[in-house]
Amino acid sequence: MSGMEIWNNPACSKSACARSVLDEAGVGYQVRPYLDQPPTVEELVEVLRRLDARPWDICRLQEPAAVSRGMADWPRDTATEPRWIEAMVASPELIQRPILLLDDGSALVGRTPEALDEAVRRAGGATGTA
């Protein structure tokens, strides 16, 4: 079976759910503890490309690190993307989780059953094991 990388926060129920769904479907994956091993700017830019997302699309604006920076009021345009990315690399808890990096070059934010089913489908695992 193919595998994937999951950006995991062990304290996050959505991350735990994603791991459970992947385990049940027999999908292999590697866990990246992204809070302890934050992505580089280049890695985050690549993940955003794979997600077809902008930085603010995957930023947790309710986190204290976002509130203290006033990020909810930051402009959301091409010129400010580097500022968003730098903040998320400096404070990785701002990155939405779990992010699933699939072998086919795509990525998903695995927060919904639909996203997890899609990840299992793309990885060639068993579906419908709810």
C-alpha cells in the first residue's frame, strides 16, 4: 500500500481521528510532529501549493499566537503571503491540522469524514469501514 505523511498534533482530536481512520483502512503513513519539527518556509509553501490554498486558508486565527499578532486583521493578498507564512513557521500551532500529504502529490486537511474518505480512496486503502 502507498503511504502518506500526516502533520500531527497528539493533543488534537481531529488528528487522532485521522490516524484512526487511516489505521482502520490499512493506509500506511508517517507521523510528523509538526509542533516539535516545524516546517521550513519552503515546506509550508509547498504544502500550500499541494493544498491549492493560501496561508490564511489554513491558519488557526483563534490561537493565542494569532490573536497576539492581530492576524485576523492582516491583509489577505499576494504581497502579505510571506508575512503569514513566516508567522506560521515561527508558531506552528497556527497551522490547521491534520494535514495529509499524499503520495500522489496532493494534500488534504483531514478535519472532516469526507476529507478522510478521500485520502483513503487516493491512497488505495479500504473504504467504508466506519
